[in-house]
Amino acid sequence: MKVLVIAMRTKIIFSEKCLKYGSWHIENPERVRRAYEILKEKKYEFLTPEPAAEDEINRVHDLEYIRGLKEGLTEDADTPAYENIYDYARLAAGGAILAAKVGGFSLMRPPGHHTGRKGLALGVRTKGFCYLNNVAIATRFVDKPTLILDIDGHHGNGTQEIFLGDKKVTYVSLHRYPQYPGTGYTSDANCLNFPLRANCGDEMYLKTMDEALSRVDVGRFEVVAVSAGFDAHAGDLASLGLTEKGFREIGKRIASLNKPAFFVLEGGYSGEKIGKDIDELLTGLELEKSELSARQKP
């Protein structure tokens, strides 16, 4: 009888400092606070990040944009100029970097995948709750051939803009279309986009993910970076009809790539759902890792 040994659990990157701003908006502290409480109950190990260094941020974002962000200049009502928002954004970027270092999950806010080099991305002026592109900053920090897999319900137009044409990075996004920001209908060079209809459900989503991953030469990558949004959960802001079971299966597919992976929180606006979905995603990841390990043993 084969004994299944669960791999070491993924560490969660979190700081309560990320809960100190923005209480009125849909992207609010409660969504992350409740997720943290659920994961704490599940006995995950937590690590505390430090803010990203200026030079790490400058590798991704235009200096003029950074100066404006420090001065509280933001683009739209959905991405407000909260007091000290640059410092909160630096800490979230630092969380992504720490996640990359330890193969962890950064449970930090604000999110980032709508922010391009200059804040703008692919002609879209609004930044969708995002200030710095956390997954891009962490990917540049790693500086290895990287597959970025974006499972947020919205297209990561900022991430695509940053890495379009980059020979070291391939960006793959599964997202709802039509939906904000209105990009990602077609693929372009190293950016592979897979638009899906609203509430398509687990089966169609996973079938599309299998197709997406089959188009990628996984062997050339050393790292998988996951923009882990959960607003594709049924009933959330960009619902694709996904369930907790669906997120477990997504985790299994990521583990089956057999590459070091790290995760960066993007969207998802029900803290209860986020916490459970993260646990399912990471459980699927760990189960598949254990299966792979067992199959590789003589």
C-alpha cells in the first residue's frame, strides 16, 4: 500500500501593516484580514516581509511614475491617493520578493497586475486598485527564465505591457472577457491570452488551462510565478464560476509543471472565499508534489 506523504506546506507572507489603509473600497483590509484568519486556523507558517528596495522597483517602473506615486498622484477613483500609499505598495512588492525567495504565497495588498511601467498599460488609464506591479518586481528580482501564470479573473494588462517581447519571460493569462480592462482578447508574441465567458465553470476553465500550458515549452523555465487572483470564484467581481474544488485542481496543475513556484495575491473580494480558495490551491499543489515525489522514487 502506497503511503502518500504531504510535502512541506507553502509559507504565507503577511504583514498586518497592509491592513492599515483604505477601509471604504471594495479592495479593502477586511478581504485580506479574513483570509489571514482562515489560513492561521489552518496552521500555515507565516513570514513577515520588508519593503522592496528602490532599485528593485526601478527595474520595473518608470522613475517619473514613481515620483508621482510618492507625491500622491494617482489616475482614478478606483486607485486612490491614500496617505503613504507608496510605502504600502513597496511592502506588497517586498512580500512578492520574499515569496519568490522561499516559494511562498504573498498575502499582501495592494494588488499589482494592472500597473505597467508608467502606471498606464496597453492604453488603459485606470489601474484597477494597483500601484506597483508586485509579480513583475519579483520576477525581475529572480532574474531567471520565468513562466508567469495569471489566474485572476481580469486580464493583467500591466504585466503583459512590462514583459511583452521579453525573451526570458512568458506570460499566460486566463481571464473573463469582455470585462475590465478590456484587453487580453488575443495573444501577442510571448503573452498568451485565453479569454473565457462569464461563469464558464470549473470544467471549461481547467480544460482551457490544460490547453494553455500545452502551448508553453515548460522545460525552458526555471520558475513559475503565479498572479493568484480569486475574483474568478463564482459570484465574485469577475466570476468565471470557479469553486474551491476548481482551485485545488489549479494547484495540482501548477505542481505538475515540476518547477519552483511562488504566488502573489491579486484580486478576490470575499475574504471568506479567498482564505478557503488559497488553502485549496496550496493543498492541491502539495498533494500533486507528493504524488510526483512518490512516482519518482525507485
